[in-house]
Amino acid sequence: MDIKEYTYVLAIVDNGNISKAAQALYISQPSLSIFLKNLESRLGAKLFDRRDGRLELTYEGERYVKYARRIVALSEDLEQELEDIQKNNIGRVRIGVMLTRATLTLPTLLKGLKAEHPQIEIQIVEDSQGALEEMVVNGDIDIAFVNYPFKEEKLSYVSLVEYNAVLVAPKDLGLAEYAEEKDDYPYPYLDLKAIDPSTPYVLMKPGRALRMYADSVFSQNAIIPKVLFETSLITTTYETAKAGLGAAFVYDNFYKHDDSEDLDIFSVGEDMERKYVIAFSSEKKPSNLVQLVIDTAVDTLSDVKWRNDG
């Protein structure tokens, strides 16, 4: 049914007669009379009775008007909501976050969005980096908070924080004496081939990004490391090194935020730079609403003291 049908009937009710209703609707009186006659014929029900020059609703008319007002109100609500969506006032954004990053990312982000854009609905997916990258490319989520570089090629990003893959070791191991300052390295460069091959290492489990970096460093230096144990959390590797049990590959933001006097920090290989980013499809421009969430995320997450756990 055309929404105009309901507005015409309501105009007749609110104005009391067809003449005034036609004026309010900017149509001719004969046209409105023909409309009402055809409507009652189609419905098989009389909506109005004429009494003392006025049109009064029949029982069927009362029921029709009750629902007509609801329908018109819903139609107006829908138009307003669509207008709000176009103006970025409301809508839904689907975001993905790595499990290892969710603790620091989500509370701060959601608090910022609630304060600035409480009408935006956020749907959250927590998963591994690889799964989230695939979801963005396939259009299952709009953005993902992941590490860079990516495995997927069809992704662009906005950077949140940059950091480096490094090796930390207890000072008691004495590795600092083998390190030297080098250009293009943010920390003293340590040649792993020069240190005692029995040096114990605490490593991330295979498949994790930092473990893949560690394995590439070992491979480039033809080293078979003595592995004390493997873990899923960088926090564990860092704290184990801090306890004096062995060297560990971590990200330098751990060391920066802790500034432990018990550890030395070293650059040990190429391709050390990493980023925590907001990833989105490179094949289509983010919608205005998604861009609004990205901008809010950059602003609200800028002061977070990031400590990687994956």
C-alpha cells in the first residue's frame, strides 16, 4: 500500500471534511472524493458517515485510522533513521580484534565511541590475525586491529603504534660485551654467532609472528638455539628473561614501559619494524561511518601504553 493513502485518510479525519482536507493536501476536492470512494470500494468497508455536514468515522474507520497513524509514524521514523545514517549519526560497524590485543584495545576504544558517538552500534569479532585479515578482505568485517606486515595483499591500514622486534637478555649473561652500536639499528647490535651457543632462549610457540621472526634470525645465522621452553604469551617470555633464566625475543615497547635494570636490549636482525594498525580493504573506500570509527580509534588509542601479547 502507498503511504499516501494513509495520509489522505488522516487528513480527512484531522480536518473534519473533504474540502478542508483537500486544501491541506494541495489537491482538488473532487480528486480527494474520488480517492475515498475508490478506497472504500477496494476495502469493502465504509470508513466515514456524513452527519450534519461533517464526516464521522465508522467503527471500521476507527480501526483503519488506528493502524494508519502507526504506519505513518513508522514511515516517518524510518525516513529519519535513514537520514541519520546518511549523516553518520547512526549505523553499525563490524570490527575485529586479535585476542592478544583485545584487553588494551577494546575498553579504551568502546569508551571513546560511547562518549563521542553513542548511537553507533559496534559488533566485535575476536580471532587470530590471519582469520581477521581474511574477514576484512571477504567483507565479513569492516576493519581489523592487527599487526603489520600482513599476509593478505588486499589491505590498507592506518598506523596506531610502531615498535621493533628485539632480543632482551639478563645482564648476568654478559651478552652486552659482544654488542656494538651500528647505524640504522635502534639498539646495540648483537651478532648471535659471537655468543655462547649454549645460551638459553625462551621462545614463542611456532606460528606466532614473533616466533617466525626469531626463526628467521636463527636461520640466517645458522644457529640451532637451546630452547628453555615455548609459550603463547610475550609477557611470559619477557618476565622469564627478567627473572634471569634466558634470552627472549620481544617487542621493544615491553622494555620501554618497564625499563628494567636487570635486562639488556639488542637489535639482532633485519626487518625489525612492526606496527599495530587498523586494517581495511584496499579495494573499496571505507564508508563515512567506518571512517568515523577509524578516526575516533586513532584519537582515543593514541595514549595507550601498548604491551604486545601476540
